[in-house]
Amino acid sequence: MSEGKGVAMLRKALRHPGMVVGTLLVLAVVAVALLAPYLTPYSPTRGDLLESLEPPSAKHPFGTDLQGRDVMTRVFYGARISLLVGLVVQCMSLVLGISVGLAAGYWGGRWDDILTGFITLVQSFPGLLFAIAVMAVLDPSLYNVFIALGLVSWTAMARLVRSETLSLRESLFVQAARAAGGSSFHILRRHILPNLLAPLLVLFTLGFATAILSEASLSFLGLGVQPPQPSWGSMLADGRERVWDAPWLMLYPGLAIFFTILGLNLIGDGLRDLLDPKLKGR
């Protein structure tokens, strides 16, 4: 993308309300995750039983949990877990989805039948239930969360890459590169992949939100990040039995999940509006 096009795209993004709001929300979550040790003096894993279940106050703005741990501190450190899961899982999805999708779409034939059948087989299982089954076999841990979610999140990218590659491989510029003696690897790297960046960026952003929500679901069920590590999902699980006498235990991690998912979805929708030529002029 040229400098002029980049500036024009930036101006359009700044005029897109959803894009601006979503970016601010996500930047706030990233800042909180990175600066957590400097924003709060408390430990996310150690508490004081004498301060158990204190309501929000000047000392503990989000209150404390049953072990006397500062809820705000745990929410801030929990942002690190959520962002890390989203990033790692989506990177795994990119590698698997692009590899399978390019192979199926570019070479076609038997390769397409085999790989498309495999994608359909994986997608036939509900993603979260498949992840729960994987975590039931593996020991619940952060690294196994990466594996479980990575195994179920790549199929959407693979289908997108396959469908776009099927269209691009018949385009004139690809045929010209093939006639000029370009190898398959060269054509894929220089002519097809660059044309996939826009839809992949949109799907990456939306998938990031899905990965965060899936990790929270697994942790809520006790199959994700294990105590005493702070996770928004496990914090919700700890607070569900005290929703009436200590509602702050569920309120603040729930709001953290809500605003993070909202921000990522707004960014994804904004990117789709800016990058999808079919939506230009609407």
C-alpha cells in the first residue's frame, strides 16, 4: 500500500465512529495489561483474609474476593491471559488456515476434495464442545488452552483462503505470472497472499474476540487457566455463588469481557467497511 493510500485509509478510519471507539477500548485493555504492575500495589494471587469480601472502596476500587485478593488487580492481570490467548490462538489459526486453504484452493482436484472434507469434518463439531473434549483429555492449563482452541479455530480462515484462492488463481495477473515461468511458491507468495490480507485481517480481529470468549468459557468450567492465576472466566465462576451478597465479584470481570469483545468486534466491523470494496459507497 502506497503512502498516499495509507494516509487516506487512516483518515477514513478516524471518521468511522465504531472503528474509533473499538480502537480506544482495545488500547485501554492493552494498556491495563501491560501496566498492571504499575497501576496497582497488590498481588494478583496473594490476599489478606482479614479483608475478605470487602465491597468497593477507595482502598479496593473493585472490592476483594473470598481470599481477600484485590479484584481490580486480578481483572488487570487477567487481561494479560485473555490477550495472550487471543494472540496465540489466532496466530495458530493463521498458520493452519492459510496452509490448508492455499493448498486446497490453488492445486484443487483431489487435494481440494481431501482438505475440504477434513475442514467440513472439523466444523461438524461445535467448536466449544470440541475444545472441552480436548481439555478433558489433556490437563487443564494455559498451554493446553492454546492447543484446544487452536485446533478448532482455523477452519473459518481455511474456508476463506480456499474460496478467495479459487477465484484468484484464474485471474489474469496470476495466469501472466504462470506464463512467465513463475513457480507455484512465487505466485502464492507474491500474487495471491497479498490479495488475502484484507479479509484475513478482518477475520483475525473477529476470531481474536471469539478466542477470548472461548478461553473465558473454559476457565469458567474449570477446564482453562487454573488457580491462582487470574482469569476472567474463573473469576466469574468464583463469584457466581455470591452474586447477591458480593455482586462485584462477577460484575467487573464480566464488564472486562464485555468491553474487550465489543472493542474487537467494532474494529472488525470497521475494517470490513474500510477494506471490503463491495461496501464502498454505502
